[in-house]
Amino acid sequence: MNAPQTPPKLKVATCSLAGCFGCHMSFLDIDERLLTLLELVEFDRSPITDIKHCGPCDIGIIEGGVCNAENVHVLREFRANCRILIALGACAINGGLPAQRNHLDLRNILEAIYATDTGLASGTQVPNDPELPLTLNQVHPIHEVVKIDYFIPGCPPSGDAIWKFLTDLVAGQTPHLGHGLIHYD
Amino acid sequence: MMSATFTIDGQEVPFTPGQSVMQAALSAGVFIPHLCYHPEFRPHGSCKLCTVKVNGRPATSCTLPAAAGMDVESNTPEILDKRRALLQMLLVEGNHFCPSCEKSGNCKLQALGYELEVFTPHFNQFYPDRPVDASHPDVLLDFNRCILCELCIRASAEVDGKNVFALSGRGITKHLIVNAESGKLADTNFALTDKAAQVCPVGVILEKRVGFAVPIGQRHYDAAPFSAHVAEFKPTPESQGERS
């Protein structure tokens, strides 16, 4: 008789686009439950592994909205490779803090920061190196660019909320966040 | 004597003649989601969050007079889905950034989002450009969060007798304005003690210099969800038709 097979680990990729990595920090706040999680999943691209490109995955987790062309490319790579894509945190869901610039003119903002503001070295200009990703006119939530399957709100979502959501999902249940776990702030 | 009753999701609810479905429900401790309803004011029927199905037809429970034998559906997957869609449309029409909002934790729009498990605004964001009015010494107006419930308009006109606020424009351009030639709140006789300063369900009318004074965990909707505050919304003499 064969020994019972352990189910294959789920592959999970994570990244932060126009975010502050606060949601990733909150993810680490699941603390020792990370060890339990690591029995169920292995990480592909993620700040935890430093893998640069996302391969085929079961779950992709995106922090932050899209504020530049590189964000859009990364997001599309995740969508192409991840069976389930999750928006993690306020910025991924509605643009969040970076989207506060959306009612301002992009050129005016860049010139104020890099050229006209006081305290800059003389001759300072808006950077235009072709290596730099082009900034989008407005910051957008990620579901406006690709299909997103699940959303975990919060700024950041608490470690408990992330744990509850992911364990519901891995168990094959519709994720629920009750009072105290669902937060927009 | 309260002998007449109707049912909400099968539960029998008594009512007195003249009460709306909302008033009877709240009096009986049955929560119906709402934003533009306020127990001290006549119903407005604009936010549609209190939509229920009465004998199979949708109606706003805040404006519908209760009648004996009504069969009201409220807490059903179909109605809850419609309420979620309404909330999502409100969320994308304005600029609702809870992390930087002083009203967070005390906001009915946010609390209702939690109550209905709205994980995402779903629709594309409008990101409207709505400059704030910080002219008044005691009160900040942040129009980014206005949901056009007209509670401040009703309070200013009916209680304060000042008519400080109004809505202007039509359809998607409709917006809250201040009744002064300059359009600035500082050029009205608005005061922090006005009823209109107390009724905003979201974070438009904010007292200055007290923001974030109450820590997370102690705010109005931190301990218990919106639906657990049902006693706060019970009808008052004013809402029973005494104020006109």
C-alpha cells in the first residue's frame, strides 16, 4: 500500500506596484502562522524570494495600484501566470494614497518636484532617462487593468484579515471577513 | 394600540398608522441599511440603500407607509447584492480614501460597506476634482466625500433656519454648494453649533482641530457594526410628522 501522498504545494507570487510595502509587512504580521502557511504553499516571485519574474502560479497577490508603465507590465505578467489574482490593500483596490495626485496635472507635479521647487540644485530637471518607466497620467486600481478575482481591503489589511482570507481560499471556501477584520483604513 | 403588523423576512413587525416601513422596522429592532435616512428628519428616499421588496416589488422603506399584511423582503441575497452595487457606485463617484479621512470609523458609508462585505468598488473610479473649502474658522468642507443625501441641507433649512446648503446641477454634475455669493462657507452665518454641522453621514462637514483625536478601536463603529446601532435610529417625534 502506498503511503498517503501530501498534496502538492500551492505556488504563490506576490509583488508591490504603486504601494508602500506596508501590505507585505502586514502579511509578515501573520507571524508564526507563516510556518503553517509554508507547509501549504511555496513562493515564486516575491520580495521574500527575490525571484524577478512570475512563473505559473496558483495564487498571485498584488499590493498597490498602477502608476507607471512598468506596473502595468508586471500586473499583466501576474495575470497571465496566476490562476487566482488577489488585490491586497487600499491602493490596489481604489488607488489609495498615490491616487491623491489624480486631480493634479502630471507635468506640473513633476516640474514642481524636480525643477521649480525651492532647495533644488541649479539646473535640476525632470528625469527623462529611457530606462525609467513612463509615469501614467493617473494612478488606477488594478482591476481597471486586468481581471481581479479577490480583494482584501485595508491600509493595510491586518495580518489576521490576510490569514483569514487566505485560509478560507486555500480551504476552497468563499472568503469572508467579519466585523473587525474588514477595514478600509 | 398596536394591532396591525406586517412581516420583514418572515418576522412579524408591529406598526402605528403613519409609520414608514423603515420606522416600524427600526422601532422593532430590525435593521435596514440606510444613508440619507435620519430619525429626526422627514424621509428623503435618495440613497436607495434601504430598498426592500414589498409584495415582490422594490420600494424604499424610508418613504413607504407601512400597511397591514405587507410581505417585506430585506435581508435576501438579491436585495443585498443590489445594495452592494449602490454602495459601489457611491464609492467610485466621489473620492473616498478612508485611510486619510477624519471620519473613518465614524462614517456610515464605510460602516455600511463593512456590514455588506463590500471588498471592492468594482466599477471604474471617477476621481472627480472637488476642491475643499477650508475658509470657515471652525469647519472644513471636503466635497470629495459628498453622497448628496441632503441631510445638511434639510438640517440647515428646517432646524437652523439658515439655508446654508443646497444642491446645484443635474445628473452626474449635481453637487453640494454653499449659499453665499463667494460660494465660501466663511461668508455664511454657519456655526459649529448648527444642526447641519452634526448630521453628515460621511466626511464632508468636519470640525477643525479634532481630527483623529479618538484612537482606532474606540471610534463609533469599531466595537460593533452599523446594524448593532439600530437603537440610535429609532423614530423621534420630529420624524413622526411634527416637524414640517
